[in-house]
Amino acid sequence: MQHTKTILSFQSQVVGARVGNSVAAFAMERVGVRVLQIPTTLLGRRPDRGAPGGGPLPGETIASLFDGLAGEGLLHEIDAVLTGYIGDSDQVAPILDAVERVKAANPQAVFVCDPVLGDDGKLFVREAIADAVINGLAPRADWLAPNVFELGFMTGRTVEDLQSARDAARRFGRPVLVSSIRTATGMGVLHAAPGGDWFSETPRLPRALRGTGDLLTGLFVARRVLGQAPAVALEAATGAVYDVIVRSLAVESEDLLLPGAQDLLADPVTWPTAKRLEM
């Protein structure tokens, strides 16, 4: 039987919104990978809408969920572990244990950390969570996927354009996907890696929607797991996210329009050409 590429995703799950695993898992499966989901937080709605209900899962619950998954004998089938929003600092230890056990079962598996810490110049997680992500998860990750604000926060540098993003990303010495880079006319995503940097840009839109970063990272990681080259995965992910936002804004949706725009995830209309940057 042919192996189905598989991603284990630790992210938030929100019943009434397309953020965290509620958007990323759907998108990754739509492009052809299997997604095993472990929620870090279960909420009824986004906190910015009012009292969300629910809350973060205790670290021991996350450990127990993973033990149940391991009991099914699936760890050797996992090609990547992806982390997004962390609900409490005590979740980091069981997640790192899960990463270690997955890699023991499949040494080719990669660990991708999307350090969901904040945006627009401010943190939206507690400092203890930010510290746990920066000093716990990030150092163990094979790939990182911060936005511009998170990259600057993690490196202690001012990141405000493409060159400063490249300079900051190089400090990690491994592949880094950096989103929300403003240009003169648009927004871009940088993939910086020891072997070379690529940049993909789309026109600037009136506003972004919540969950956009989760969608971008999920699509990029899924396509990389499927064997696509970094530049191709970057183009496809950037174009698909742009298309989904455009369609969402066209109907004045406050959330990403999925599954309504699901055809764009696997087959985006917009396909920006990634530019190879001079080292």
C-alpha cells in the first residue's frame, strides 16, 4: 500500500471560526496529506468576539492524547509535526516528547514550529507562553514559520522590510518561512534557508482575515511534505492564501471562506513567481 503523507498538527481548535487546526487541517487535507490533530485549546469562538468558552488543554491531556495515538502504531507514518498556537506553557514538554518519539519512529520526520505569539506590534499570548515557545519549541524545530512581528520579537531585532527579515532569519541557521512582509505595493512571504532565499509577493489587500497565517503555514508544509521544492510550495501557498482572502472579502465574510473557496487551495488562480534572492 502506498504511504499517505501525514502531518501531526498541534494547534488551537475553534468551533465557530476558521483559525488554527480549524483551517489548517482542512487545507492540508485538501491538498492531499493526512492530518492527525491534537488540539492545544478548544474554544467556542474567537476571543476577540467575546467570551470564547472552553480553554486550553492541560499538558497531561495532550500527553494522554498522544499516547493514545502512539498506541495505534501510527508514529512511523508521520512525516512532519507542526505546532501553532500554544494554550499554556505546560504543553511544551509533552509536545517536545511527542516530537522526539515521532523522530525515533521516523528519523526523516521534520518538526515545524509556527510560533503564534502576536502580530501588528503586540503579543497576544502571555509572556510565559512566549518564553516557552521561544526557548522550548523553537530551538528544537527543523523549520520555523514566524510572521514579521514574531521574527523581530524572537531575534530582538527591528524587522520592517525584506532585507531586515532576511538578516534576522539567517540567525537561525535553518529554513524559516516569514510572512507579512510589506513591500511598496504588496505583501510578501520569504523562505530563507542556508541553500538560498526565495520571495513571493502578491498585491496588498484592504485587510487580512484571522487564520491567514495558519492557512499559509499549513499549505506550505503540506506541499513540502508532498515533495514539492521550496520555491514551488511557496508560490502555491502564497497564491492560494491570496485567492481565498479575495473571495472571502468579496462576500464580506469575517472569516476565511472555507469550504466555499476550497477549490483554490489545491489549484490557486493566482500563481506568483517566486524570486531567487542574491546571497
